[in-house]
Amino acid sequence: MTTAIRTEGLTRMFNGVTALDQLDIEVPTGSIFGFLGPNGAGKTTTIRLLLGLLEPSSGGATVLGRDVRKDAQGIRESVGVLLENDGLYERLTAYQNLDFFARVARLSSGERSSRIQSLLEEIGLWERRDDPVADFSRGMKQKLALARAFLHRPALLFLDEPTAGLDTPTAVGLRRELVSLAREEGVTVFLTTHNLLEAERVCDRVAVIRQGRLLAEGPPEAIRSGGRRSLEVTASGAEDAKTAPLVRALVESGAEVSEARIRGESLEENFLALLGDDGTPERSEGAVRREDRE
């Protein structure tokens, strides 16, 4: 399995304050990687370091095999980016926006036309291609911005809180478009979010960060499995059961047990447990942590 992003001890200081503290992560090529944490955790700082927009204070990273210190321009030319600003020109139409950015990316005339149509059809905006972006809803603008990021067929896509501020139906639609485009085009996605439901539904792997420190990394199910579990039993005709095991006691007491299953905590529940009430990281056995690798 090849690696699209690798960081080793990646650290960034701002006026003596540690914004990112010795981050070690690997993002597999072709995956959707969720970078999770509350506001101010260091997620945007990490993206800016990986794009070469900030210089690491110590440590380093490679993106698509390129060193962030030595080839930042090459990295930025090879990736797609959607940060907090959608980067769209509101007086231009949807088609004109994508045509402009396609020209900047040096796509040929024929390729521009077919690529723009394909993307607009994929995100459901082809019929609105001649409408000014100023008339679009926020969700439509985010979809168009997502298409802009995919225009030049990047190998890697950075998305910083892409569904922030969107209502639930719009956010669900945008997530669907993201997964469809990423899978169809074989793009690696680095997604920052504090929306745990979003991460659980779209990501192959996640990393949890707080105050610049990596708390856990692994598949969403591994993060979930680190939390408490509960046994759920669906039954009818049961009287009080006073002996263990519970299911046997229920059956012996005359209950008709139709289902019994162990429910692990959701990613959201275990995410909150990881952060801890006082901000102190708590142990999650199902996830890979920094101290486990040293």
C-alpha cells in the first residue's frame, strides 16, 4: 500500500505556543482520511503545513512523495484544495467559474468543455450552468467549489470543514457527491472536520487531534471499539432476571429473546471520551497512538 501523505514529528510553533506537536500520520493512497478535532485543535495549521504555506518549526512531511520544505510549489500544483473560502467569483456563472479555473490549470479547450460538463452533471448543477453564482444557495456554492477542486484531476484533495454551516440535507448531499467523485476518480482525500457523523460515514481512516497532539489513529471501527460496550436484548414476556448470564436467565424465565447484540460506542461517543472532560487524553485500545509507536 502506497502512502499519499506522511508526517514525521511535524511541529509548528506560533510565538512560543505549540499549534502542532510532533504529528506522525500516514495517509494511504486512494483513501478518504478524516482529521478530527475541535475548533483550534490544529487541523487547518496541518493543512497549511502540508501545502507548504507554512514552514515547519521542526519535523517534516512528504505529500505525494514531495518534501514540503523543498517542493511546496510542486505539491500545490498536484493537489486540489477547498479551504474556508470557496474561491468562487459570484458575478460569473457556474460554467464561467469552472472555465476560468480550468484555464488557470492549463486544460486544453476540448478537455475544458468535456470536464466541466461531466463535473456539473455529477453534482447536479448542469441545468444551472448559466446562472450567476451570486444566485446560488450556500450548498450549491460548496458543490461548485468541490467541482473546482476536482477540475484538474488532482491525485490528492484537501478539504477543510467542507460542510460547515450547511443544513443537514445539504450536508448529506455534499458528502454523497464527495464520496462519488473521490471513488470514481481514485482521488485520495484529506478531510478535516469536527462532524463525527460525517467522518464515520465517509472515511476509511481517521485521526483524532486535540491541542495539536495526536490522540488516536485508525479505521473508524477501531476508534469505536476502544470505548465501552453494552448488551442490547429484545425480548417479550420476561420477568425480572436475577442471575447471569442475562440471556440464559431471560430464556429460563420464559422470555422469547428475538435479538441480542453488543453495541459499541459510536465514533462520536468515543471521540468525546478520548478528549476527556478535563482535556486529558484517555486510553483507546482500538486505535494507534503515538506512544504505541515509540
